[in-house]
Amino acid sequence: MKAPILIIKNLPAAGMAIFPFILLKNEKLKQDWSIINHEKIHLRQQLELLVLPFYILYLINYLINLIRYKNHHTAYLNIVFEKEAYKYDLEIQYLKKGNWYGWLKMI
């Protein structure tokens, strides 16, 4: 999957996926294949859910986690979409093997 990469210096995270773009905090991160792979996993998740429902489910999952864990970082790490992306961001062949709807295994 080839995604256009945009550099956004004020981005609140190192990387972010907003279909169909990968947003990075700085140019150097273009060389970090694990961040790129992580964001590509998010792009796949967005496609799986036809984009808009992804953002709704992501937010709902985060808010439920925030109530549950009472901590932003812990809530973020326990979003099912983040669990899949972090689990496989170092596995460069993950997306090529298929693995559609892999985030469902994280529920």
C-alpha cells in the first residue's frame, strides 16, 4: 500500500494515519519503517470499516478505556486498533499476508 506522506511539524504524535494520508512529525521519520508500517496498519483498518466508522469506534473505544483505566496513555494503548498496530508494526510482511480485520482478535 502506497500512501502519501505529509510532514506536519505540530503533530501531537510522531505519526498519524488519516485516510488516505500518513502524517509524520518530521522528515526523518520517513526512514522509520516501523512507524510507517504502524500507520499503514491503521489505514487498512480505516478501509476495513469504510473510514468514518473507524474514527467513531476508535473514539468510543478510547473513551471507554479512559473511564476504565483513568489514564490517557493506558487508555490509548488499549484501543483495539492500537493493539493490532503495535503488535505488528515490526512485522513488515503483516499487511501483505492479508490479516484483514486483525483488530477483532484484540477485543
